[in-house]
Amino acid sequence: MLWACLRFPGLAFSAAFAASPEAGPSALLDHKARQRLIAAANADASAQGVRRGQSLAAARALCPSLEVRPRDPAAENRLLTELAAWCYQFSGHVSLVPYNAILMEVGASLRLFDGWPVLAERLRAGLAEQGHAHTMAATPFAAASWVFAASADGMVIGEREGVRRMLGELPLAQAGLPAATVTSLQAMGFRRLGEIFRLPRPELTRRIGRDGVNWLDRLRGDAADALPAWQPPANFVQKIEFDMELDGSQPLLFPLRRLTRSLANLLAARDGGVQRFTLTLEHARGESTRIVVAMAAPQRDAERLFELARTRLERATLPAPARSIEIDAAELPTFRPPLRDLFEPIRGDGLDWPTLDERLRARLGDAALRQIALVADHRPERASRYGTPGNVVSPPRRRRPLWLLPRPIPMRPEPAMVLAGPERIESGWWDGEDARRDYYIVRTAQGQQAWAYLPPGTLDGWMLHGWFA
């Protein structure tokens, strides 16, 4: 087995600033402290002296332009779950672990991804594309990977004894032990894990307790890690609330992109797609705006989902500034990529019909797009109409002309040759427009193929009704 651990040191900031990206000196407030204390500061704030544990007043004295947000553990967990969905494409066993970290068993996936270096590169590239700072380590032991991801970014050790040797060199403060235990051991003169590994087990238990010994056993692989496997949910509902009201569609694009990317990650984890989802904007006084985004076929590409939602959002009339934005996708059908012939040439930058259909609907509205639809009526002049794309009946089994005349006209001169027929069409008696005709496919003297009919039981009086291509 090979356990890869991904740690996200900036996840708390990403969750707190989900509605808009952090810009300039920023900090998070401890949500548990009675006083307003700094829980974390970004690089810009740290450069001006803002530190964890400072009071907000002291931090603002050092950095007057400091932007602060309360830390939001629930939002962090939602964002970590989104990342777990994205990681699910690389491993069937993904677990959420403290503190804002993910463990996944990748040993079974190495052959699929051509080894750890290629897999690690894909993980880093994908996380960088999503804007997530991260550290990574991989070892045969889940607990050891978790520890090394915090202290030795990029470390990968495939042999068990190699992991134990590296653990022996690890400072106690980086071993994942409780702070009080580390302080106590350091007071006794211990500095590295290897020093306490050499203690007899009864003495070690007396010094650090049974829980501490169990943790060391997990680090060295002497005890198994019981990690619950994360499972992707059957539907998607995610909401981002704003600290202030956002007016107009443009400020909503950043949180909208976050939501559509989260939806795409879940779809990838489920190997599914989405054909319809609802975008809900909440306003003051309990008002809300609902925007339905529908597609011709299930999709799961993050950029395509964002563009369709963005176009619908920009066309919508918002009655007031928005306080939150939510995406709700109740049905996530299986995603089936379009079948392609083995020798079919790959298209260039042109749009296929479903994509063009979706974009036109999103930009112009559903009512603006029409197509010729078949109607279940045998009379040719009543067998088609303008309708909503996709709402069609099965085409007739018999051959029909591409160009149907608005109304039949006498055929002069008469056909030179009959190619097929007759096909009897008799219908309309219920609406007073009875039609009784024998249709033929004929050829003219000039070689054109036409669709013409005769009254039943007659040999003359040809009426031309359409032309074949």
C-alpha cells in the first residue's frame, strides 16, 4: 500500500474568502475565542507584523488596512469535501483527516497513472489550477504520510524500514503528538522521535500515555489506521453566503465559478454528469431569484458549466443585490461521452450541435430557438411545424422529399417515369379536410426526382407536392 497525504495550509482562507478573493493583508479571527484574536494571517499581513494569537486591536495597530473574516469550520469542511471529490478520480479510498488534509490510498492506482512521479505531477497541476496551496507526502503508513506532508513536502518513501528511519530523525514538535506531551518530553531531554522509540514500552506508556503509544504505533506501521472512506453524495447542493450584498451579475462570477468547479469535481467523482441545475440568488426581505440552467445532454466540464450558468445569470433581471448564491442539482445521471467512429476525423474549433444549442438557449432564451419538428399527422402539409428543439416525434419510415411545396400544384408536363409507389395517404376526415391521395416518387424528363400524387383510382391529374435533393 502507498498512502498519499495532501495538506492544505491555505484552506481556511479559501473558505472564508469564498465570495471574493483575498487582496492585500488579510487575517482570520478565532471562532472559539471570547476575545477577537487572530487565528491566521496571510503573507501580506505577516510581513507587517500580524501574528497568530494577537488581539484584533493590536493587529490593526500594526496594519490599518487589514481585512479580517471569521474562521468558518463548516465552510472549510465543505471545501475539503469538494477536494475529496476531485481526488476520488485518483483513488477509490479517500479520507478526510485533521487538519484540513486528505489521505488516499494510491498504491492500486500507480500502474494506471504510470507511477508515483506522474501521479504526483497530475495532483500538483490540478490543485494549482484550482488555486489551492498544498503540501504532499507518500509512504506505506497513513499516519507517517500525514506527518511528513506537514514537515517534508514532496517526500515519498516506498519501503517500510525507510519510513521508520526517517521518523527517527523527526523532531518531536513535528511528530503529531499533543503539545503538552511534546513539552513534557522536551523537559526530560528528548528531542527526536528515535530517542523515545528506544524506550521500553512500559516506560514509554508511563511517559506519554496509551493514546500516545498508539499514535507512535500507527506512525511506524505497527498498528493499522482505521480510516473511513469518503463516498460521493447522490446529489449536489452548495451555497456561498456573502459578508455584504453584491449588486449586479459581475461580482457574482467569482463565487459562481467556485460553485460550478465544485459541481464538476463531484461529477468526476461519481463518473456522472448533470443536465439541469438551479441557480438561486437570495436577496433582502426574503426575496429570491431562481435561474434554471438546462443542457441538451449531460455535461461535467467545469468551464462549460460555468459559461452556461454565467450567460443565464447575465440575462436575468435581479430585483435587488444578492446575499448568497446556491447551486442545486438534484439529478446526476451517468455521463456517457459521445460515441465516435474509429476513423472519424477529430473536429477543430467548431461547435457541435448540442453545444451550439446550449449556448444559443443560454444567450437568447429558450423561446428564441425554434426548429422544424415533425407532427403525428399523415397529411404532408400538416406533418411539420416550428417547435422547441428536441420535442419531435419519430420520422416516417417512408422516403420524404427535402423540399415540400407550400401547397400542391398541377404537374406539367406529367412525369416521365414512376420510380416508386403508390403510397396511400388517407386522413383528416375528422376535421373536415379529408385527404385521399396515392403518392409516387417520379422522375421528370429533365432527370429530377419529385413527389407527386394522383387521386385514387385515376391515371391523370398529377399534382406536384415536393422535390427530392
